[in-house]
Amino acid sequence: MDYQYSIINQCLQLLKQSDMPTIKKLRVEIQLIQMKRLLLNEAIPKEAESGLCSEDKFEGLLSQMRRICGGNYEGEALTSLMDRIGDMLMVLGGDHLTQ
């Protein structure tokens, strides 16, 4: 899960450099930090590594973060990102964190 952790760090760096409004940044940042915390847990379900939290899914998350942090954070784009992160948190065992 080191690779996934690295991707979350990249996402946080992109977020930090974006011109997204502060409240939106904070919402995304909180979710990403929760994901980092869960990635440090050694009891991550094995299905998480090959399912919604595979390396491909994290690369997709990074790609989506690049688009949003590049200025496309209005409307459905940010909602879609938050949904994706919420789904990933549930798979990692943090479903109680997204509510």
C-alpha cells in the first residue's frame, strides 16, 4: 500500500497548490487524510488491494485530482471526486468516517 499512500500525498500536494475555495479544499483534504490513516492500518481487507483500492483506482483518483485542481471543481466534478473518495474509504474499512 506504499504506492497508494504516495498517490494520496501527491493528491494533497495538488490540492494545496490549487486555487479551489478554502472550504472545498478542506472537505477534500479531510477525506484524503482519513484515507492516509486507513492505508497505514495493516488490517486492510485483501479485496481492497485488488478492488476499489487497487493501484489503478488510485491512479484514476490522481488523474481526477489533477483535473479538479486545474480549475474544474465546479458542479458535478467535485461531487464525483467526493463520491469516489467515499467509496474508497468504505472499502478500506472507514465507512463510518464518510457519514
